[in-house]
Amino acid sequence: MDFWDQDYFRAAKITTSLVGQWPLQTSKELIYRRGAIFILVLLLLIPRIRAVILYGDDPEVVLSATSPLIIDAVFVIKIIINSCNLERMKNLFKKFYENWKILSKDELKILHLHTAEGNKVSIIYLGCVLGSAGLFLTQPLQLGLLEIIMRTNDTIRRFPSPVDYGSINVEKYYWWICVSIAFIGLVVALGIVACDLLFFMYSYHVFGLFATLGYIIDHLPVDDDNGWSDEMYVKRCIQLHCRVIEFAKELEGLYVWSFFGVIGFNMILISVIGVQIVISVGATEKIVQYGSLTISPFGHLFVECLMGQRLIDYSLATQVYISNAQWYKMSDKAQKMIKLFLLRSQLPCQLTAGRFLVMNFETFNMIIRTSASYFTVLMATQ
């Protein structure tokens, strides 16, 4: 069985392959799938932009169109950044595979546990985001069922977001249009999730390597029945630490501008959705619709900041492992190596947005407070 066909990677592989984001796909598959998705998204973007242009003097139309357009922008940013960094992602996959081959059987157990945890998080995240998107996009179907159940004569035709199809007979093709909007919307949501699942896979690999390093340090010094000296064991720890740091730096470089764009757009998105919920008080279906949409930006930001915070915590934990090790039983040469090892471990690995904003809980708190400020400004203009 191929290494990437293991259960740990199945959710990420299937999801990313569907939208042409799995780095190990053939060039033909990548081109065809990405081209098809580009055409689909364009078919939805054009009517949305037409609606904004034609009804730009109506604040409600502009406000309702803003949220989907921002989500589309986030999708485009993630897809473009992943596409431009294809070789970099392949290189990370190569290092990912190599890291599994340099560990012993006992050490691999720890890496297995963290990889399995990452897979569970990926599946939960996938379900939450697609569920939220589905609830938002199927509003016309929900209203149609409600009309049938309640036996009302309400014939108002609504779409999840403002669109304008020009000369197309909307009344005649209403349900076909609704289905196409829902399908393309789910493709957009799947594309965003696919990029995030790759990020989770990389992140949990780093977490597992740091935890494995801690396990190795905990067992220093060890009996040298196999001919190894304590200096050799310390050297191996330092080499593994360097590999993890290198991988973490590659990960940070890969997503640095993606985080920057996502933070900016999501702050606006949260503010706009908040305004939509407030002005929709009394319209239950709209509150449910926009409330479901709120899950995506909050969850998206929280999970990315959570991964950044956990990376900091795991990397700083290395110095605790070193301090608790039986370094005092080692040779003088090994102790000198331990001192340098300890000094380097005090500098945490970090994920940043735009090279200046660290992804952690403090940043998440700052983003929410800033979004609240934007929300206040937007409400003042209503």
C-alpha cells in the first residue's frame, strides 16, 4: 500500500484530490480539475457582480452580496497560493515521508498518535464547514419545504445571495439555478477546506515530531550496549530538532501570505455578517441563514490560530524535556552540547501572517475585537 493511502491521510487526500489540490496528482489532473473549478466559480461570480453593479444603490443588496464575495476571495487566495507553491508543497511531502523513516518503532507510535489526532480534527472540521455552507446555500429549498408544510401562498423567489442572470428566465429555471448555486457554493467551501486539511496534516506532523523528540530526550542517557555514546544520542536529538525546525519554517513560509489574506477578509466578513443578523431581527429564516454562515469565519480563524498556538507550545516544551533529562549523568562533552540545545529550544517556532502577526490566541482575540469595531462602524452607517 502506498504511504499516502493510509487512513491517516485519506480524508485530506480525497478532499484535496476532488478540487485539484493534492500535490502528488499528475499535471493533467491538476490542470483539468483546477480549470473546471475556475469555470464553475466564474459562472457564479459573474451574476453576483452583476447584481452589485445593477443594484449598487440598494444597501441591502450590497450588504447581502458582500459575504459570499468575501468567501469567494478567500477561496481564490488559498487556491492561488497553493498553486504557486506546488513545488514547495511537494518538497514538504518528501520531508514528511522521510521523517517517518528515520524513527524507531517505539518513536513512531507517538507520531502515529498525533497523525491520527490530526485526521480526526480534519474530519470534524470538514463536516462543520460543509454543514454550515449547506445550511446557508439550501435556504431556497428550506423555504420551499416550509411553504408546502405550512400551505402558504408565498411565491417570493429568493436565492442565498443577490444574483442577476440578465435575460435568463429566472422563474422558469429557478430550481435549476438554485441547485447550481448550491453546488458551486459547496465546491468553493470544499476548496477552502481542502487547503486547510493540508495545513492540518503538516501541522500535526510537526506536533508529532516535537512530541517524539521529547520522548527521546526523556530517555537520555541510555545504556550504550549498542556501542552508542551519550554524545551520539544528544547529537541525534539535535539533528531531529533541526529537522523539525526546518519543517516548521517551511510550513510558515508556505502559509504566511495565506494567513494574512484570510485574517483581513475574515475580519470584514464577521463584521458584515453581524450587521446582517442585527438588521434581520424578526426574519427567522435570515437569522438562521446568516447565523450558520457565522460559523465558517469564526471557526476558520480559531482553528488557524489554534494551530499556531500549539506549534509555539510544542516547540517550547522541548526546553522542559531537556531540563528534566538526566543530563547530569552525561559526559562533559555531552553536557556542553545540551547547553547549546537548551539555548536554541528557548526560541519557539511560530506561524505568522505577513511576517509580522503571530498566529496565536492573542491574535485571535485581537481579530475579534477589531471585527467588533468594524461592526460598530457599519451599524452607525445604517
